[in-house]
Amino acid sequence: MADSPDTPGYAAALAELDAILRELEGSDVDVDHLAERVARAAELIALCREKITNAQVKIEQVTSELDG
């Protein structure tokens, strides 16, 4: 999942996930949009995982360069 200009950063994706979670936990969940919200949450989770993995790879590269 390559970053595009409209791809949220990690913090924004996490904030949107939090908002979706609060919405789904509420008592007045719009059932007509439930599947749509769950699908969006899945997209955001995948994005966050990708960003964490990319950061981990970069950190490992930097630390291995330091170790020489």
C-alpha cells in the first residue's frame, strides 16, 4: 500500500480508527453503514501495520549501519 497524497499518516489513521471504534461502541450505530465502517477500519489497520513494519525496517537498517 503505497502512500499517496490522500493516505493518512499513522497518527491520523489511528485517530480515525479510534473514532470508528467509538462510533461502533455507541448505542445508535447506523446498521446501514456498519459494513462500510468495518471495512474502513480494516483498511486503516492494514495501513498502520504497514507503517510500523516500514519503520521497523528503517530502524534496523540504521542500527546495523551503526554497528558497522
